[in-house]
Amino acid sequence: MSLPQWAFWLTVGVMVIGLIGTLIPVLPGVELIWLAALVYAMAERFATIDPLTFAVLTALAAIGVTANIWASHLGSRLGGASWQALLAGLGLGAVGFVIGLFVGGIGAVPGGLIGALVGVLLVEYHRRRDWREAARAGTGWLAGCLLSSLIQTVLGGMMILLFLWQGVWRP
């Protein structure tokens, strides 16, 4: 079943929003790109986006979705952060997110990032009594978060290009 051309381009538009979401944590990222591809593929009964292509899109999405977990964990561990610091970062990140919703000028996402970084720094300082080591752990956590965003953005771009290749450029 062939869908109208506007449906394809609407799907690409939704995917671009997902790509923006890889950089702005409030928006869904790779998940939205994958979901848009799934809806399109199912609506046209996998005529343009064949099962093999969809399997590749699914694998890329799985790596992207889990990148938040493993990349930030890797950065944290390389920086020397403990599991207690990561847990505190998670808790204070949630608090910072909520506070950022209500404090003008900060915003939820920066508030969450600041809260998480403060959580990692405070726990590591408490554990080691050394600000330099605490800063190293916090920097590792932040580097892991940035790496996660980079990985998701690259994978999201690859997913969109694969979708476009199948829908527009495929011979």
C-alpha cells in the first residue's frame, strides 16, 4: 500500500523533531524517530521500509536509547564517581528539574543538569574530602552526558538518512 507523499514528509518532520530531542532532553529523541518509522512502515505494510531496514533502525534506536545509561556511567566511572554520587546526582537532578520548572530564567533541563552535577560533586567531596577529586568525578559525569547526546544525535541522523534513502533515494 502506497501512502501519499505528504505522509512521508510528515514522518520526516516528526523525525527531525526527534533529532532535536537528542540535544534537548525534554523532547523525545531516538525513540520518536523510531516510532515515526514504525508507524509509517506499518501504515504502508513495510513496502518502502522493508523488515531488514526496520531491523537496522531498531538496532540503532536500541543503542541510542541505552546510550544515556552506559555513556554517562562510563564517563562517571572514568572520572572516579561512586555509585552513591550517581544516586545523589539522580536525586538532585530530579529536584533541580522540578525547581527549574518554576524558577524563571533557569528552565527544567539546565536545572536538572545543575542539580545532578551538584549531587555528584557533594557526595564525592564528602567521600574524599578533596574538591579536586570531586571535580574530576563531576567532570567525568558531565563528559559522559555530553557523549551520550553526541551518540544519540549521530545515531538519530543515521536513522533519518536511512529512512530517506529507503523512501527517496533508493533505486
